[in-house]
Amino acid sequence: MHGRVKLKSTAQQEEEKKKEREKKLKVYKAARDACFSKRKEGTMDVEALQLTQQLLSSNPDFATLWNYRREILLHQETVRAEEEVQKVYEEELSFLEGCLKVNPKSYGSWHHRGWVSSRIPGPTGAESWACATAAWRWTTETELQFTDRLIGSNFSNYSSWHYRSTLLPLLHPQAHERDPPSPSTHSHSVCEEQLLKEYELVQNAFFTDPNDQSAWFYYRWLLGRAEREEMISCVYVSREGERLIVAFSRPVNALSVGLLLVVDGQPLNVDWRSAHPRFRHSPVWICELPPGTISDSSNEHNLTVHWTQRHIHRDCALYTGRSESWCRDSATDQELFRSDLSVEKTSVLQSELQSCTQLLELEPQNKWCVLTIVLLMRALDPLGYERETLAHFETLKDVDSMRSSYYSDLCSKFMIENTILKMEYAEVRVFSLSGKKLTTLCHLDQLLLVTHINISSNQLQTLPPQFAMLQCLEVLEADDNVIESLYGLYHLPRLEEVSLKNNQISRISDLKPLTTCPKLTRLDLRGNPVTQTANLQSELAQLLPSVTDLLL
Amino acid sequence: MGTQVKDVVLKPDAPNTLLLDKHADYIAAYGSKKDDYEYTLSEYLRMSGIYWGLTVMDLMGQLHRMNREEITTFIRACQHECGGVSASIGHDPHLLYTLSAVQILSLYNDLSVIDVNKVVEYVKGLQQEDGSFAGDKWGEIDTRFSFCAVATLALLGKLDAINVDRAVEFVLSCMNFDGGFGCRPGSESHAGQIYCCTGFLSITGQLHQVNADLLGWWLCERQLPSGGLNGRPEKLPDVCYSWWVLASLKIIGRIHWIDKSKLRSFILACQDEETGGFADRPGDMVDPFHTLFGIAGLSLLGDEQIKAVNPVFCMPEDVLQRIGLHPEILN
Ligand SMILES: [Zn+2]
């Protein structure tokens, strides 16, 4: 079905072909029927092996015939001497080699080959690992040298780089890892010394051929950060509404992880809900405490959230007279958005950046090189390189316009990360990121404590359900975007003011999520298509009775 | 040494409009060529062939042109004592064809044709200790079969018959450095496998485990200057890979990362103006497999002449609505 070119042919040629096909069909059907009837009779002889061989040579995907062959071979094991059996299997292997040469992608042939190898008592022939779908190899030091050679002889071999990525964490695991590493765990972490050698190897590869995408993919992996440890990153408590919010470092299903809440030494039974009903797994979970638990402001309360499955807990104290309290690790404490290399080794990244900058001078249009420079800058100093990063993104959108939406989203992500860092350094609860061409919102779980957000003058189309994680939000400014939907303005208990001037909200029903925000008093919808709706004022008065300051 | 980008060039006279009637005629006629050599050679995958043909006809609103009676009788004859379904009569049962049969009967809203409880037992029996699934009793392990297993059971409303947690663990163990998935732990990423694994994680509600930004980047880098998508770096573009990549991007909420109009042009150029149907690449021979994935791809790209397709099950959305299945899609 693949790669068969359609050829123009004359009527006479067609006629000849048709005859030839009819003949082939007859032979094929006769062989197939003979196989099927032999199998039905339970015949397990050599002739059946020959018949199936004939059919499989031309049609190796005929899985049932491989099954029949296995049945015959198993039978032969019971009736022949051991040396004879060995010979039968060796013949089977050489038959398979022929099949795989003709049709290297046949799953059936590869599986049969694996099966045959498992039946042979002695050592088997050399494995051809080139076919990735069938490669089951022992991971040894020799293997890594093997990929060294492969990459040395042909730098543009994605399979070799892939294979290297599976071997490295096994051979050079990061020292502090407690569990023995295995390719089945997510943490592909590699010890630092080997990591530095890898930088060099891969750099050789892309200097040799700057358009070899395989090497660049691998390089990005090397630059990646380790997975964050699973933990409770924040506990927040509000006296008003008697609400408690827990944030996790990764999305979890709080209903199934064994979460236990203890208030003033007493375990409490509470109902956890995710920030938005669309999420079964979420980094942010909310619960309402039984009335009266913490409402008396003249008392201090101590709350602890236990993650029993992980033996982790986090405490949070609500002092006398305070209306809210929290306990958490900030984004800066966690080095969320930087490389996981140690500080001493950042000099290596610095020289990597220099090399890539040199390469870019030779190849100014090379998108792989530009993107890698951006990633290196982020690993080194995300805030210091912000201006250059933005300029590089403009280049990327220009030279690789097919993927401009990808670059816009990635740039948005980096700008949001930077703004979170700035906010953390300033120790404020205001997130302001206007006029930065944002096309997407992410890391919203990091904005749990934010009270004021300004994302005006961007290119946002939606306030996604994740926006509902901004549980402390009081004022939202999102003017001059292209926002059509407000799913994320959902159960925000403190939200008072929403400004959505000059967006694309067109139906009254689009405003429905706001009905779940009880404190909303000010809503600015000027410059939206919805303002053309008849009787809007009265409809909205009914839909959003708490809003006293409505601007249309 | 420089890397040559492997790609095709679209000819200026390549088809650029959707030839729906021709495609419907092509599929309707395909099943009548039963004495054709090529047709006979593909008997080993007949059940899937029927699923491709019926699904594409349903997407084009032409399902009524297929012979329902003949097809359901055939499916009944292909269910074995063990509960599994084979590609054709005389062939052995396999998960691949069991899923195809269940998909066909879901299109027809007629699951009573086969013994559903036995199907569930069959699928359940193929799960291994490590959570993976064998394709049949001969034990080949592949994440494709994990997808077949959960898709089959989800369509039957019996997902709880297997150990879902273990199954998820196995699929996640096949995740690679590039965010993609291979057929077994340590195997290289491949668009077909990524489709199966993201589809699997969607059905089991575990998409948060995917590194969507990293995987989405790898996937959108499959688009070549011709607009077509390939299945792995440095391979040629292909209509079927275009579907697998596109559907995966849709599942992880990143479909806007490719150039939709260029992909549409590529897919349209793979039509055969004379015979109808789609080929893998412009100028090649057409077949029902690429015809389905061509049409389904255009549907995901928003073509309004075609019914909306579900990216996980590759079946019309209205069928899944009727069954009440809403596989997870990231926003
Ligand atoms: Zn194809």
C-alpha cells in the first residue's frame, strides 16, 4: 500500500497484466486453500512448512500462516532429535532473513524471528538492531560505543540518538538517585560529567551538519530539566468562606491519593474538588471546612495536609486576627524554570552558547540553531536574556513560518515564566504581562496567590479552565485581546472587577461562567460584539445580579 | 555532508478540490472486486479493510451504500470460540481485528451480532503481568495492542474488566526522550505508535502524564515544506502519517502548531481524479486505508462537507455521542 507509483499503460498492456494476475491468483488461492485444509486436518509435516513458506515469501503479513508454522515447529520438537530440531530452527532463521530483506517492516516476520530465537537452545545469529521495532538488546558499555560508531559514521541517524538516550541513564545515572534506574522510569537523568561529554559529541554532530534535526532534538533533551519531585507545593487557607486550597507540584487526583486534613490536631472529613470540573487530575484542589472550624478570628489554628501515600505533609498556621495564610515553596526556591546543572558547570553552558552563536553567524537562517540559543539563554539567565530571546523568536517565526503558532506559544510560556520570577523576587501578588503578544496562558497553578492580574493587549482567544486556579483573584484586566470564551472565570470567590474591553465575546451565554463568582460587582464589556444584543442591560441584570457597575 | 530534506513537490495541476462523489464510488465498488489478485492478497486484514471502508463512507454520509447484511453475517462468522475475531474466515483471531469488528458494529449500532461477553473475556485474557497486551495467544507485545484493548472495551462499556492502572504504567514506560512513544520500552518514537499511546491515555483519562509541549514540538516538526507530514524524522510525507500526527496533536491540544492550509493542499493532491480514492503520496496507487485517513484528516482540519471525526477512535463523532463516549482531549 505504500510507495506504489501509478503507471500509465496501454489497453494491451492492461490486458496482459490482467491475465498474469489471474494466473497468479489461481496459484495463490490453491496454495492458501491447501494450507488451510492441511491445518484443519491437523497435519504438521514438512510439506506444510514448504507451502506456508511459499505463501509467506510473497505475503509476510499473513499472520495466521506464521501461527501455523509455529504449531508445526512445536510439533517437530516433540518428534525429532535435538540436533535435528536445532537445524530446523536455523533454517527457519535463514528463511526469515530472506523475508526481512524483502519486507523489513513486517511485524509478523520480526515477531516470528523473536519466537524462533527463544526456542533455539544454542546461541543465535547476530542481532540486527537497525530495525528499532524489533530491537531487544542488552544494555552494556559496548552498546554505547556501538552508537558512538554509528553516530560517527552517519550523524543524521535519529535511531542512534534515540538509542543513546535510552542507554545513558542506565550507564551513567545521576548519583543521588535512590532507586536503581531503568528505562521505564521517567527520570532520564544522567550524571553531570557524562552530560558534559554528551554536549561535546552532539555539538560535533551539528557543526558537521547544521540541518541534521536528529542532533538538535537530542541536544534539547540534554538541556531539559529533571522532572519535579512530587510534593505539596502550597497550602493556603482563608478564614472567609473557611476554604483550604492545596497545590501539588504535578497534576494529581486528590480523591485517590489518600489526602488527610488535620485541623488543630483533629482529622477532618472534607470533600475535595479540583479547580474546574473538567479536570480529574489537577495541581490545585479546594475544600470547604465544616462551618465554624476556623471562623473565630480570635483564635489561632494549625492545619496540616498529609499526603499519606507519599508520606509527605505540609503545615500551615492561621494566626489570630489574620484573614488568610499560606505555606509554600516559591518558583524561585524551586528553580522551576532553569537548568538543573550545578552552578559551577554553567560555564560550560556559557561556552555552548558561544559555539552556537558562532554557528549562527555562518548559518543565519538555521532555525535549529536559533531555537537552541534561546534554550541555552533560558538555562543560563532567563531574565537577563529576555530582550534577545524575544528578538530570536521573531526570527524563528520568520524563517519557519509553518510553525509560527508553535513559536508564539513557546514564547508566551517563557514570558509567563519570567513574569512569575519577577513577581516572586518582588514578593508581590500582582501579575502583570501586557502587550507581549501572548497567545496562550500556562503555569496558572503558580498564580494561586495572585490578587491582581493584567494580561491586556495580547492575542489571547480564551480564558481556559485552568484560569480557575487563580483562587485569590480580585481584579482581572484582559482588555484588547481576542477572547471569545471565559470558561476559567469559574468559582473565583474573591473576584470583584473584570475588564474585558475590546474582545470577541459575542453571546450572553458566553458570560455564564461569571454567575459562579459571587463577589463580582464591576464588569466592563465595551467594544465586544455582545454589546449589540437587544435588551442586554436587563438580561445581564438578571444573569449577574451582583454586578452594580456594568459598562457596555 | 548536508542533510537533504526528503519530500515531494506538489504539481501545479494536482487536484485542489475535494472529489467526494468519486471517493464514495471508489469505496462502494471496492468490495465488489472479490476475485481480484490484490484484494485476495489483503485477506489477512479484511476486517480492518471493512472498517476503513465503512468509516470513510459514514464520514461522507454514504454508509447506506454498503451491504450491511453481508458484513454483519461475515463478522459473526469471524468470531471464534475464544471470543476473539479474525480478519477473515479461516484466519486466527487477533486484537487488531477484534477492535475493527467492534468498531464496525458500533457504526451499525448492532453489537448483538457477536457475543460481547466473550470479546471482553478475550481482551482480558491477553493482558500480561506487566500491564501490557499481547496481540493474540502467540504473545507479541506492542503498545498498539494496548490501544486496541482499551478502545475495544471502551466501545463495549467494559473498561473496568482489565487492570487499567497496570496498563497505563506499561504505556508510560514506553515514553521516550523526545516525548513520543515506541512499541515497547526502549523502542524509538513513531507517529503511529504515538497515536496509539496518546489515544490510550485519552481513553484512560491519563493525558496529564504526557509532556504535551515536548511531544507537540516533535509532532509539528513532522510537517515538511510540501505540507505533508512524515512519521519519523527524515522520512517521506504520507497521508496516513498525516492522520496519525494530526490526530495526536488534536488529542494533546496542539493542532494549531502545524500549517493547516498547507496540509490540506497536500492531502487533496493525493486524490486520484480518475478512479477516486487517496494514495499515500501524489501520483501513487490509491487504497481504502489512505482514503479513510485522507478524509478523516480533512475532517480534523475542519472541512464542513465531511462529518466531524473523533481523533481517538477514528469514528464519526455522532456515533460516539450515541454511545456516550467522551474521550479526554487537552485544551
Ligand atoms: Zn501511508
